Amino acid sequence: APYTGSAGNVGTEGYRLVVKEEGITLTSLTQKGFYYGFQSIRKMLPAHVGLGLAGKAGDVYSLPIVSITDTPRFGYRGFMLDVSRHFFTVEEIKRFLDLMAIYKMNVFHWHLTDDQGWRAEIKQYPKLTTIGAKRSDSWDTDITLVDDYWWTGEGGFTGKPYGPYFYTQDEMREVVAYAAERHIDVLPEVDMPGHFVAAMASYPEYSCTPNNPPSVWTNWGVSTNVLNVANPAAVDFAKNILSELCDIFPYPYIHIGGDECPTDQWKTNAACQARYKE
């Protein structure tokens, strides 16, 4: 039911929850607010019940007597997942989204590409997922429990290929729909013009060194291999990638990174220097 109490404006994401001996009353201005109120009820139950796991037949649970008027302090409550360096399946991502919903988070920042792998199917550029979604080797780090804390060990290369791992456009739409049911928007990230090695390895003609193409990175760091911004075809390459993503993700923003873009190649590339002077 719409919230009509006197506790002030709870907004489009707020709710009023009252638990008495005779029952539960949950009111809000919107379906979204009601959904968040229900998450608070889930948190009052034993953890396995709140998470939707099976209990024992005949189990009975009680709630505390409470009166809660709740509205979020922050409109953007995000969680970022990097699937370039370490790939997660669609089912694993759905599990993340389920947990985000319990904590009333509302933006899933999906870091889909980086130097170490390209994870989004782009139909105009199939080599992004035949070449860019696979690296020749990968770093593996042991994680051990030390004094009640988890620590990462030194690790080392596995000597085995990693991938190809990527999401089809249908799978990305599936994630968007699953998130929307939980009032979560999906913010895709495709890094450019830096952190673009996986794309340059797939289509070296759009790099600053087409005769010496990079490989998909197997380690960390900041690469000097970046998009040739003076090449109109390379700029169209970036635009076309974004156009396909715009058709998949209804969220009004796309994250293009823009960080850690060394200008070394632009300084030594004749076309880039000509464009700079122009």
C-alpha cells in the first residue's frame, strides 16, 4: 500500500515497516520501496532462510517487534566486478546480484574489458572474443588462512591458456533482466583508449603499431599500447563497440575507463602528432 504515515517523505526507495504481535505492515510509495522493505524482513530471519535456503520441515520463525522508517542516504549504491582479469559465469553473477539485493545495492558496475581479456560479444568484431577473450597464460595466487585472516601468497603462472571466456549478447541481456527484477541497474565498462590491449591484439590495425601488435596481457601493469585516435577507422571501431552495447544496456551511462592512458605512442606516431597539431 502507498505510504501515508507522518514520518516524512520516504522517497521512491524508502518504506515503513511495522511488526506487531498481530502481524506485519509494510508500506511504501513505490514497488521499489516495498522491495527494499522486504529485504529488511529477510535480514530479520535466520541467515539460511533469508538467503532462500531450505530449512527443516515444520520450522517456525519469529520476528522482533519493530517500527522502521527507512530511506537510503545515497542514491547510487554500487558494486563493481572485474571479469576481465578473472572470469565469472552468468550463474555466479546472478548470485552476486542476489546478494546485492539483500544489501539494497542498486548499480552493478560490470567491468567487461581490460588489457587481460575482452568479455563482451560485439557482433561487428568477432575477433574480440576469438582472440581478445583468451590469454596464453595466467597468474594463479594461493590464498591461505593466517591468524584468522585470508592472505594471498606469491603465486605464479600456470602455464595453461585462460579462456576464451566471454558473454554473448543474449547472456548480457539475461543479466540485465535478472538485475532489473531486483531493482538493480547494470553499468557496463569497456575501457578505452588505454587498457585496450585485448582489443588491439584482436584488431592491430587500429593500434599505433599495426606492424608490431601486442598480445593479450598475462600480467598486471599499465601498457603503452593504446588506440590510434588519429585513425578515423579506429575511432569508428570504438564508436561501433559502444553502439552495440547501448542496444543491450538500458542504463543511461556507459563507463569507458579513460584512466592510465600513456601518451608514449601518440608522441611518436606521425598521424597522432599531425592530429595533435591540427
